[in-house]
Amino acid sequence: MKIAQIVCVYPPYAGGIGNSAQQFEELLSINNEITTFHPKNTKPLLKLGHGAFIPSLYKKLSHFDAIFLHYPFFGTAEIVWLFKRLNPNKKLVLYYHMDVQGLNPLAKILSLPSRLTRSWLLKRADKIVCSSFDYIKNSQIKDLYFAHPEKFVEIPFGVDTNIFAPHHPHDNTLKKILFVGGLDKAHYFKGINNLIKAGAELAVKNWQLVIVGEGDLKPEYESLAKELDIADKTVFLGKLDPAELIAAYQSAAVLVLPSINSNEAFGIVLIESLACGTPVIASNLPGVRSVFSHKQEGLIVEPNNVEDLTDKLEEILQDDDLREMMRLKARELAEKKYDINITAKSLNQLFN
């Protein structure tokens, strides 16, 4: 089957949507011919942030058997909707990544056509894929889910458990608190400032906060660490290559994803960490909280609550036996639920 995959961002840009699109391209190419379209390899007539209007895409879609749209994609989702409306026999699979929140006034105006046509687009989709039903049941499109649950398919992201794997022994003298993610304004919702503030309140000794990622908010986070007098305990590593990233997961005592709202729907970094046998702390947000079980592979923290985050960090850093139990369960869960071969099978069944 010839599949046109459409996505708003793509590596080397760091972000979950682009990374998942790259992963899905590799997995679907096993049994299909897949071409990925994104603003960097097309010629948008207009581009703002991650939105882009690409009218030339319309004609190209006629050469494919199926369309795989990663939503949201302001400016281009409307083109896909129009194409599907005029070509109803073309298969449309839509991956609903997340609700969109926190748009600035200009973005709200420019994204209005996409937001107005969203329900029409979703109703015309043959299948709507999500990373978890927990997220969808609490999302902006929950009414459609409850009205037509048969349209929805849950396919969690996957991780190569042969590459992302534990490496023992762990150093318990310096306990590394790891964050991995974008440091740009598009990822404002990651809650990094709360993590830095929580670090400043820790009573436990011999810890280090390791922040992996790049973006225009990095100087702000560096200034906050300095202001709170933990600059000597905070390391900004920038963007790492795959081998360095795996080593960072393996050497960490805990991976923290302290996101503040439902712009975070899953957290691929969570399953990468689990596969490396590293416990996680993540926010009590729809989708995110369903990746693992509280007090089994990690701990759930209330979003935007620095005090709770501090307490959870203390709990996991002070108890070596708890971390070791969670390490074993983390790896077990990754192999059982998030192995890349499971994702590959589910995706290919969707299109064939």
C-alpha cells in the first residue's frame, strides 16, 4: 500500500510528534511504500510556528492509497479534510496526538480554520489512533469517542528494547535526576521550572539534576538554577546523540516528566527510560499517568505542584530498595507492553 504520512515537524527537530512520525515511517515501510510530507521537505505557501499551509500537497495525495495524518497540523489539516471530502474512498487514518492549549493571540486567529474544521475532519477519518484511551476520554474530542468508540484504536508508542536496555551496576553515590525534552517555547508545558524549584528544596544529599535538550528557554532555566543556588548541581547537556542519550537514561536514578497540562499526552521519554530500567516520576495527566503504574515502575505527581514533586523525589532518591524494585518492574513493563515489534504489528494491521 502507498501511504502518505503528513506531519507538522520531523527530526532533527526534537519533539514527540516528529520522533513518532519517524518511528512510524520505519515500521510501516516493512510492508508498505510510505512517503512523509512535512514543512521542511515541501514548499509551504505560509508557515507560522509548527503550522503550515501547503496547497501543493492536495495533488500529491491522489497518488497514494491511504493518508496518515498526524494531528494537530494547523493549515494542512484543512487540505486533508477537503481531499477526503472529495475523495471519500481514499483511506484516512488520523493520529490524534494531543489537544492544543496555550496559543498566543495571533496563533489563535491563524489556527481558527483548523479548529473549526476539526470535528468535520475527525468524522471523515476512517480510523483515529491514540496513544491511550485514557487521554482521549479526557480530551477535547471525548464526545466523538463516546459517540463512536469503534472509530478509535489505541496504539502506544514503542521502543527498541534491544537498544534501550539496562546497564548495571548503578552508581548510588551520586543520584542523577534526569529530564529529557525540548527547551523551546513550543514545549513550555514540560514544567522544567518546577523541576528546578523542586531540586532547590531537596534535603537528600549527593544529587545532580541533568537536563537534556535545547531551545530558546534554556537561558531562562539556567538563570533560575543560578538564582536558586543550585547551578553547581544542575547540568545542561544540550542535545545528545542516541548512544549518549541511552547512557544518560542508564546512569540516572530517576527520569522526571513534570508536565503541567494536557499538551503532554504520553511522553516517549517515559518508555525509553522504562526500557533502560530507570524508574520514572510523571504528572497526573490523562495519558501520561497510564504509561506506568504508581508505586510499581515509578511515582505519579500532581501537576504544577512543586511541593509534591519535591516529596516524590525525596521518596525515590532516599530508598535504594524501592528504586531497585522499580528498575526490575520498569524493564518488565517495557518488554511486555512497549516493545517496538508490538507497535509495528498494530500499525501494519491498521493499514493492511
